[in-house]
Amino acid sequence: MFLKISTIVLIPSLIIQGNAVKKNTLRLPEPDGNRQGMIGTGKSLSILILGDSAAAGVGVEIQEDALLGAVLNQLKDQYEISYILEAKTGHTTGQVIKTAKSMSAQHFDVVITSVGVNDITKLTPPENWIQKQQQLYAEINQKFTPELIIAAGVPPMNMFPALPNPLAWLFGQYAKGMNKTLGKFVQKQANMQWIEYDLERFKTLNLEMAADGFHPSKEIYALWGEQVADKIRQMF
């Protein structure tokens, strides 16, 4: 109720600031590079990455510096990896579900997801968002039968340099609510783990975000990839 009331009260500011952010924020393209292939030597491992612009690697120029490249770099000396990246800038959870539905049924050992920021910018309440998340992971389990799903938590948008207050504050409240519901959901799933997007830790490590103040940098993708790889090694 607090979030709903806050949203209603702040609507005039949200419209003004939202339009200003859209106009003034640097728009970065998705990075170049292979989104499907094989790499590495060792035990066979298949990986699918699904999601939004962060999953796609926006913030860097080449996929080798994005989440996909960071994960592959961490694992390629231990595993022979077949990989597919299906992610697009602007995608909400509903659109990621459509992407999953459009793909042919096939097995992946690991599915990595990153989605939520665009649901926040559309002011999707956390209780509605988690219902969509449940639909997404039901589709993933049915279509791809993964042994491990690694979900990225929603980033604390109140800390995004590109966002002014009160817009940043409100988006941060949405992110907090979404992560709370996601954490509870993941704990009940036998094949799921999640990674929190810890901007405070990144700042203590002197890691800056990308030039647009909205997406991960090469250094943050590298750390994110290391966290993902650690969870994969524990499982396989």
C-alpha cells in the first residue's frame, strides 16, 4: 500500500523526470560478438542466458566483456561449453517469457536470467512481477529442463547515477520489493539460486557503472560472471 500511495503521489514528478531521463541519458547499443557457439575444453556444459539489456551486455562494446564473455572466460578451461544468448534491450518479464516460448525445446544444464529493470520503469507492482516471474521459470523448466537456474536480482535503481530523486528513490523501493519476493520464491525451488546486484560493494571496490549511468561496466560484468561461475562449479 505504501508503494502504491507513493507512486500516485509522485506521478507528476515521475512524468517530468522520466521524460528528462529518456531525453538526456546516453543510449548505448548492444555489444557486438557471437551469441551462440562452443568454447573450452573439459566436461560438457550447456548454458542459456535470457533477459534484458544487462543480459545482452549493454554497457560494453563486445560480448567478450559482457556477462556472457565473463562467464565463458571463467569456465572455458574446465568445461566444453555450448552457449546461447537470447536477450534484448527493453525486455520486460512478459517479453522474456515470449522469447522463451518462441525457442525450440532443448536441454540446457544452466539457464541464467536477468530481468526486472524494465518492469520497474513500467511501475509493475512487486506482487504482479513475481507472478510473471513464476510463469517465466515454469516455462524455463518445461522448455529447457535445466539442472540449475541462476537468477540475477533486480539492481538497486536508487543508486543508478542516471536517475534523479524522487524517481531514483521510488524505483529503488520497487527493486527492494521485487528482490524480497524473488528471494522467497528462489528459496522454495530445488534447482534455483540467485545473485544480488550489490552496487554498494561495487562502489567499495571502486567499480563504476557504464557511461550511461544505467548499465554494468566491464569490471562489474567480470565480477558478476565470477559469481555465476562459482555457482556453476559448485553444481557441476
